[in-house]
Amino acid sequence: MNEFLKSILDGLHTFIPSYGWCVVAFTILVRLCLMPLDYKSRVGMRKMSQLAPKQAALQKKYEKDPEKYQRKLAELYKKEKVSPMSSCWPLLVSMPILLAMFTAMRMMANEQLVQQAFDILLKGEPVLEPFLWIKNLWMPDSPFNAAWPSVDSLRMIESGEWVRMFNQLSPESVALLGEKIGMSLTEASFTGDALKTTIEAISNTMIALPEYAVQTAQRNGWTINLLIAQWTVSTHWNGLFLLPLLSAASQYLMTVLNPTTNAQPAPTKDGQQQPNTGAFMKWFFPIFSLMLCSSYNAAFAAYWVTSNLIAMAQNTLINKYLDHKDAVAAANPEQV
């Protein structure tokens, strides 16, 4: 599936010159495909909310007998033709797509970063992929990252991407690249145990280049110390940290504006109320989004933000349509 998604993005790139806008267009297509499931989910959650008073009555009536409460609650759901799982379908479908997009974006970013590293050694500078305020889409949208590929990011790239991009080089470029790093290069140089040695040679040669040192330099005195990390502002920063902030904000708004259900959790066997995890999730996912999008490439962050914004817009429109439908049904009960 990862290769399939990557091929779609590459196909869009034949019509759209910017990979950033390709990601936006692809995200719109995905959200449109998921819209029927989103609609079904909103209908199911609305029915669950309408059953909340009856559920609360059952909960109070059988608070000392949780097993009977669960049995009666299942009978209520069956009678009203409501499935508690109806709200989970969009998540069950979108989560594999999200994970596949994460991998597809990593594959694309790795290929582009390898190509940029080759360009630095062969031509003196890479061809970056700009998008809005971001200088290089394949690096994080952050003032704490340089626009040029970092040595650490190159060391994390797997053998397959190195081999794929190496095979696209001309014999002249292969000879020049080998001369630059001081070793003879073949496809075997990027496989097995030889890969680490080759990457180290490429990294060391890049670091020694004056222009690379200038482009990846950090500002003295512009360091932020956190409990688990230390961030230093780059002289030639790649982004403004807007996509990570937008990812966290949009994730929070999705939780606040589109709550899953108003129903209360069932009591435990000893009659005590189970803790509601809604408050925890309301803050966990925004923080998770912020951390992921601040450390990952901007292409994936753009997908995450665009997906959240479209999902909020879709849910708002669906809710307005269902409100209108309920108002018409209330005004004309005989027709219903």
C-alpha cells in the first residue's frame, strides 16, 4: 500500500509541479472517499446521544448489577438499531491510511534527501523542494532544522533508497562521486555492512564542504532547553514551525468541536464509575501531533494538517445537514 500511495503522489506530480500541493490534492481525494463513512459515523453518534437519557436511566437502575446493565444496554441498542461501533469506522479506515502515508512520505523524503546529498557533492548545492514558507519540504517545518539535508537524516535512510537513487546516476556522476568521497562506488557499496561505511564517507565529505557548513550552522545563544531535548535555531532555518502548531491546534479543535458521544461510561463491577478518557485524549492527540510533525518531514505534516481541516469542515457540514433534517422531521412528524 505504501508503494501504491507513493505512485499516486508521483502521478499527481506529473500534473502539479509542487509536491506540497500534490499532498494537499491527495488529501482532498482521501477525505472525499471517506465522506460516506464520516456521514454514517455522525448519524450513529447522533443516535447514541439521543439515547443518552435512556442509558443514564438504565445505569442508575442497575448500578449495583453491572452485568445486567450491560445486557439491558445491548437490548436497548438492538431495539433502537444503534451500533456503538458506528463511530469507529472512519478511524478504523483512516488509521491504516495515515500509517501508510507516514511510510510513503518517509520513502519519498528519503529518496529526495539522497538526491539532494548527491547534488551537494556533485554540483555544490541541492535542488530544494519549496512549499509556501517552507524551503525544503523533505525536512521538518522548523527553525531548529536547516533547509539542507542533515547528516543525521542521511544516516537513518535504508539501503533500498540509496540503491534506487544510486542506480539513476550516470557513469560519469558515479565516477565523480567516488572521487569526491575517496572510494570506488558500486551498488554493493550501499548494501549490507558496506552501507554504513559509504554513508559515513558521504557525510564526512559533506561536513567538510564550506558551503554545507554555512547552510547548516546554528545560531549561538539561540538554544531552547527542554526536559527531553535541546533545540538550537539554525542560521538558514527551514520553516516557521507553523505546520506542527497547526497540527496540534486542529487536532484539539476536532476533539472539542466534534465530540464522539455524550453517553457516560458504564460502571465497574463494584458499582464505581469508570474514569472518562475523553479529557485525556483531548490533550494527548494534540501533543502527539505536535511532537510528530515537529520532528518529521513537512510533507507529512502538510498531509496531517490538511486532513484535519477538511475533516472538521466535513463534520460541520454533515452536522448542519442532520440538524436541518431533524428540524424538518420535528415540524412534520406525520410525514416521518
